[in-house]
Amino acid sequence: MKKKDSRFSRFIQKVRFKYRVSILNENTLIESWHVRLSRFSVFLYVSVFTVITFVLLTLLILNTPIRYYLPGYEDSGNRIQIIKESMRADSLQRQMNLQAVYLDVVKSVIMGELHIDSIVSSDSLDQVSKMKDLIEKSKREKEFCEKFEEKEKFNLLVINTKIDEDSYVFFRPNRGTISSRFNLQEQQYGIRMLTTPNENILSIFAGTVIYAAYTIESEWAIIVQHENNYLSIYKNNARLLRKAGDTVKAGETIAIGPNITNNTAEQFYFELWKDGHAVNPEEYIIF
């Protein structure tokens, strides 16, 4: 036990023993500066310096663009940014293709490489005779038409005056991408769409504007009443182009869409109602 105590005491003395570090003038050998340090104080100073350096480097990396070079670092808004950039790249690619085709046509016109369209000459009398042969009914077709007309002449049930809803063709309100879908359980009665900034908002069908105003929750909103009890609602617009009471056509621009943001609540919002009940727009409109 005494040996252990003696070893521990010698270790404490060795750690606490102070050394004198001096700086001498080479010519005069006069001491210019000195300091007294122990092994414990050196260890303490080195530890404090290491901790301070680590904290400063961490703050420098997190608050500067250097953090983007770290492996595994991911920004929470990358998904929306990628969708926006992909839509912009697609639009630029389509515009470049159209521009290339236009330049090829202009080049061909300037160089005289375009040839005049030619029409193969044909005998008009021969064409008229062929057309008559195709239009004239055969004997079996005449007999069938006479029997059918005689049978259905007094049948009033073949006249269908009811409007077939399947024949309706609804326009897309815009060319955006759906970011949030219809869900009755979560009380989301429409869809949210990610669009390009200030995109045109179109009326999905002909109808009459029954509401057009600014609200705190939905910003500029417009509601259009269509035939057969259809109602379409367009929210989060930057500007309205129609007022209440205006008659709009199918595919007509009625508003200007929002400026795209990372906030989902500010994206364009669309609802479709039938007979007072919200319906899924994706079941009626091809997006």
C-alpha cells in the first residue's frame, strides 16, 4: 500500500513540477522572456486550444457554402428545387428544339433548297365516277335501311334528350405537377399543383364566374359555376382576370398563377364539386 502511495505521490510531483522556459539574446546572453510551465498546465492549454479550434471550424463550415461539399449533406428544399429546375430545363429544351426547326426552315428558304409541292394530275371525270361508286348503296344495304326505318319510324324511345356526362371534356387548369392529392380523410377537398411562376390559369369548362375576391387564407380566389351542377374553385392566384358575373369559355384564361415558393400552402390549389359534394379532379381531368 505504501509503495502505491509513494508511486502516486511521485507521479503528482512530476506532473506539477514546473520548468522554466527562457528566451536569451544570442549576442548578450541576456534573458528576454521566460515562462514557468508544468506538464499539467501544458496538457490543459493544449486541450483548451483544441476545443476552441474545433468549435470555430464547426461554425465556419455550417455557416458558409463549404457545408455543401460535405458528403451526405442534404437541404430540406432540394426536392421542390429539383422539380422546379427540371420543369425549367424541359421548357428550355422544347423551346430550343422549336428554334432549331425554325432556323433550318429559314436556312432552306435562303439557300433555295425548298421544292414547290406538286399535285399529281388526274382525270376529274374518273374521280367523280369512283366517288359515285363508293357513295351508292348496295342492294343488301338498301334492304336493311328500308327495314330499319320502317321498324323505328314510330319508336320515340330512340330519341335521347338526356345530356351524357361522359361526353364532357374538361381542360387542365394549368400545366403544373401535382404535389398534394385529393384526400377526404385529411379534409383536403382538392389538389395542390407546383407550377412555373405566373402561369396562366384556365377555366376547365364553360360557365359563369360566381365569386372573385381576395381572402387571407386563399389569396386571390375565383369560383366558376358550370352546367349540370359542376363547380370549379381556383385558389392561391397572384392576380384575377375575370370578375363575378362574367361568362367564360372552356380553356379561357381567368387568372394568373402564384409565384412558386417552398411553402406548400402557397402553391396553386384546385377543387372540383358535383351536386354539392367534393370529387377527385383526377377522375374527371387528365393531368
